[in-house]
Amino acid sequence: MAETSIEWTDATWNPVAGCTILTAGCTNCYAMRMAARLEAMGMEKYAGLTRKSGGRAKWTGKLFLDQKSLSLPATWSKPRRVFVNSMSDLFHADVPADFIADVWKVMEATPQHTYQVLTKRPDRMVEIVPLLRKLPNVWLGCSVEDGRVLNRLDELRQVPASVRFVSFEPLIGSVAGSDLTGIHWAIVGGESGPKARYMDPSWVGEIERMCRRAGTAFFFKQWGGRNKKAAGRELNGRFYDEMPASI
């Protein structure tokens, strides 16, 4: 486990490391930079997961299944919200279904924690999750960066989950027309980092209004940019830290 500054969770847990660029939202993924940094620090788990391309770290497509990490949640005495696989995607095509089932068993055995599983591959989530036990402490979500991938919301709706959530981060285009029916929580955030792409405030407003119509909790994470701390996370003169009604 690693404590985290991510506003909507308490800690991260990475039973898988490594990924593959899938769509435009992956282009400047912070996890690629972090994996390269951790490899440079000598962490074997991240060896060979990235390569330099154009002076920047990019995923190689190699994954590392960290069997040892499966024992960690049982050692955390304090209940917490846990972001599962901040350094990968549990539903990547190369993560074996049996390993996903092992992760599920760990989450079932530690009901004191709330697990937040976020994927850009809800199509595979639809295939696998119905074969597993529906757990009240496991929230399932997908990332949607712009209007080109709104189909992910339709796929997410098919997944049995106590809480379904969407992360509109990095929000790099309008998602007007999104159907948030059956989605309990929406996170919105601008891209951050040296190559951050612009987030139009009108896109954020669209999502906030859609959440109100659908009864979806709205969490505004950040404006992002090259200096996300300076940009802050106020919207309309206030903070939006809404969480799903289940908690």
C-alpha cells in the first residue's frame, strides 16, 4: 500500500504494474513517468515496463503480476478507500482472469476496506465481473476522456456493482450527451503535467448539470495544467467533494 494525495481515495494498491496506451486519454499518463522513475530507483517490479520515446517514458506493453502484494490488504488495520492499480489496469487483456479472481478474493476477505477499481477497458470488465461475486465494498468504474469513448459508459452499466463510477480525467474534450443513468459517482479533472492538454470550463459545467439531472454524485478533482496546485480545484467558488450515497 502507498498513501496517496489523490483527492478521492486514501491509498493505492498495485497487484499489477505496467500497461499499454489505448486511447487519447493515455497519451500523457502519469503512471508511465512514475514507472520509469521507480525503475531508475532500482525497483524490480517496474523493470522493463517503460522505454524512452521522444525523450518521454512510454509503456512497452510488459506487465508485472505482483503475487506478493496480494497479502498486503490484510495487514492494514485501519479501514480505508483503496484505488486498485493506479499503475496499471486490472482489466488489461494480458491480465489472466484467474489473477483477477485472486484479487477479488483478497477484496472479499477484507471487507473493512472500500476498493475503487478503475479501467479503460470496461468491455473486459463486462466479460469477467459477472463470473465473480458481487461485493459491497468494491466500486467499479471506467475512464472517459472525451466524446469518442462514451461507449464505455454503456459497458459499465452492464457490470453488476454496488457502486459504478466514471472518471472524466483527463477531460480533453466535451462529453455532451453522456448518459449517467445507473452511474453513482462522477469524478472530473483536468490533465496535469508538462504536456497537459487544456480543459474547457464549459465541459465541466456540462458534466455537473448532467450529474444533477441523473442524481449522480459530482466530485471535482482539479483544473490541472502545468502547475495543478496553483490552478487549484475550486469550481464556482467552492469545492465539490461529493461521494456516492452508499457511504
